[in-house]
Amino acid sequence: MKTAKKTTRRKFLKQAALTMGAPMIVPSSVLGLNGKVAPSNQIVVGGVGLGPRGRKVHSCFLPQPDCRFITIADPQKERREIIKRLTDRHYENEDCTTVHDMYEVFERDDIDAVLIATGDRWHATASMIAAKHGKDIYSEKPCTMTIRQSQELDDTILRYGRVFQAGTQRRNVDNFRRAVEIAHSGKLGNIHTVHAGIIRPEDDLPWLPAEPEPDPKEIDWNRWLGPSPWRPYNKLYCQGRWRGHDGLAAGFKILEWGSHTVDLCQWAADADGTTPVEFEAVDETTIHAKYANGVKLVMRLAGFKDEGKWLPGLGSCPVRFEGDEGWVEAGDFYKMEASKPSILEGVEFDELPGTDPIKHVRNFLDCVKSREKPSCNSTVARYGHNAGHAAAIAWKLGRKVNFDPVTETFIGDAEANRMRSRARRAPWHA
């Protein structure tokens, strides 16, 4: 018996054209003409856990001409359906698929990259699993729950050769970039102090009252918790009230803004490959740190009530860089102020709010194609996050701690070192 020969779509179309004796008409979009990107050159993206912030980042992926978003995984049915509606509306079709299990996204051969915007508890674990499945990753922040997890995430990304972008998008927002460039330019003289705005640190909140678990088809509570410690279900967790709860959020709220602002201070201080060597909680809301070269890092309150005595009108997540010849300060309302007009002379920047990830997403996609490291790659995130984690540990202990940036351990401090890591609930180990 003869075996039938496999007919591919390309062979079929070619044979059909020859049979009909007519030229085959191919849409310009398939060939990449008229400003279109051919499907073979598009970056295919899937999403994992896209709530309100995830939807904002998702909206920045959709219009990119060399990107195609095709599927969403989320343990909450309502959120899956929202992303599908938004995606299908943009592409004017019904092609976006929905699944509740992120492994169904990671195991697809046709997906190049993933957008991970779950709560803090899942960021690192999901990113490492995605990397092992050969995916490039854009992960929202804080990217890790502990110092040890920051090490593991960076090591995994490097081992598997993946492109990773931490969602600390202010590195690609112009006024913050220009402020860092000013710090590097010498206009401020020798940098001696960098300031990071943080929100008020708080101890972990108690469990919310137990409620009956929903149908797993509506909300898969076990999958929602993932690697974090088990606790009884309460609908408020799934509506965004997980922040501040043990095992669900990172760093006693210090990393909520600090993952952005400490990151910018690390950059301005030329410290992307290291961390401060000492951290001290000077009061209940302020942490001082010092790098090996003597530069000081001050983490202090910032907010809409201007609690930390920042300059008014610059916006949330402020940073300030000080040298012996002046200072510059920037915030989310696409503004900068400086100690003297000459510092800002000739400085231009796009008016993009600090919360907008559009340029950060573009940087990620460009690096997916070039295989270069994005502005907030896994190594940058490792040391910036660990500066925040170490500060949170000093705050929790209420005393000074000494830190070795090479081993990423506390020196002679068993209590602090025990806080460098925590157990993850089986079976969700990266």
C-alpha cells in the first residue's frame, strides 16, 4: 500500500494557481508591504495574570506593528474574558484564546514571549518557568519576593539565554532618564547622596475572614495562591486587596515604590551591579544605606501629601540626586527641578507620565529581536530589588545591618540571613 504524500498549504496554493492558470493574489500584510510586518517576522506574545496594571501594559503591546498578542492565562475567568475582549476588539477578530493554566501558554511552540503581570507572589516563579520553556519575559514588579529569589531569577535567565525586562518602566521615561544623565554628566559634581521615594512601610496584615471557595472554573483559588503559603479564600484578595499580606506582597510595602525609585538611584549612582553595604532604619519610615564608595542612599516617605518634604508638584515615585555642586529631582508628572537653572539648560524630554510603559515595552521588543539586554534586565533587577529587600529587612529588624554585595548575605547576622529566603508551596517550584 502506498503512503499518501503530505500536502502543505504552500504546495496546495501553488498547485491551485497553476491549475487555474491565473496569478495567485497574496495580501500585502502577508508580504510585509505598506508598512505592515509579515507574520513570520512578528513577535508572538501571550499573557499571564493580567489585572488592572497588566491591562495597561497589554494595551502597550497591542499597537506594536511587530507584535501579535494571541492568548491569556489567568485563574480568574472574568479577567481572562476582559483580556480576550480587549485583544479581539483591537485586532477585529475573535482569535485570542483563554486558558486558566499558565503552563498551556509556556508550552506553546508558537509563542515567543510572555507578559507576566500577576501579583508579587507569582512574578519570579512564573518568569523562571517561562524561561525554562524558552520564552522571553516582560514581568511586572516587584519581580521577586526575597533576596534569594532575585539571585535565582537572574541566574535562570542567564542560564537559559532569555531576554528579561523588569516592569520598572521609569528607566524609559524621559524626565527620569534625563535626571540620571545629568547625574552622570558631571553637572552636579561628585554624587554623594541619592534619594528614593517610598510609601509608608507596614507590618504584614492579618488574614482576611474566610469565605466559601468559588467554583474553580470561575476562580481557581489554589492556582491563584500558587507558591505563596496557603490561606483561606476571601474575594477581596482577588480584587487587589492582597497587598500588605504575608507571602502575597514583597518587602513590607517598601518595594511597592522602591522597586522603581531605588532602581533609578542605583542607576544614577553607577551601582547597577552592586548594592549598598549597610542599611539602617533611622525611624519607622526612613532607611539610610551606604555604598562601598561612600555614596548614600536615602529611602524616605513620598506621597500625594508630600510626607517626605519632596518638592511639590513633581508627582509620585520621586527621586533626587545630589552632588557637591547641585541637585536634580524628578517625579511622575514628567517634570524636573534643579538647584540652579544651568543644570537643566538645553535638557529636553517627552511629556510621558512615569506610569506609562509604552517605551519600556518597545525597548523589550527591540531586544527580543536583537538579543541585547533590555534597560531593566534580570541582573539590573537583581541588585536593585535586593537593595530594596535588604532595606526592608533592616526596617523590620529596626536596626543596622551590614551586607556583602558579592555573596548577597548579611555579615555576621543570622537573624537577617534567615529573612533572605522563604519556602515556596509545592508543587510550584521554578
